[in-house]
Amino acid sequence: MELTGARNAIAAQLIDLEAELRQLDLWSDTPPAAEALVSEQPFALDTLEIEEWLQFIFLPTIYDVLEDSSALPAQCAIAPMAEEVLGRRALPIDALVTTLKSLDTLITETE
């Protein structure tokens, strides 16, 4: 897949991710405190819920990378963590995990 096509596919998956978070009622209209956003832990697990990390850190970061035509991360493996954490809740997360797996693949394979 050409670079522009891959970036467009990533953007489409980001839109799907937001829609799925909203559908699962995991979208927040209120951002977390600024201090919570500067965690050094993977996925900010010490300060944020996974859905907050997706909404307030991952989505804006990847949108910025796409907009600036910056380099995407060399590795992306969000789906396993989301599946682990959200799988503990009584939520139908299959579509969300599928979207995250697609994002993991697209981001990792795009140069």
C-alpha cells in the first residue's frame, strides 16, 4: 500500500476507534487533569484508564503525526493491552479490538 493510502487507512481506523469508544460509552467530554497526561508508564496505566489514554493521548498523537506527515511509530501493539484491560469489564469489545488490531498492523507496516 502506498504511503498516502496507508495514512488514509489509518485515519479511517482512527475515526472508527472514536465511534466505537462512543458506542461503548467510553468517551469522555471532560479531559483528565493535566498531570495525568504526563505519565511515563506505558499507556499511562498509573494515571489513566485505557479508554482515556486512547482518547486523550493516542488519538491526538496519531492525528498530529498524520497531519504533519511525521514518521509513525516503528511498533504499535495496543490491541493486546486493550483486550486485557477492557476484557475484564462486561463490554462487547470485539469491534474495538478489531479496529485496534488493524491500527497496530497499519501503523507498524507503514514507513
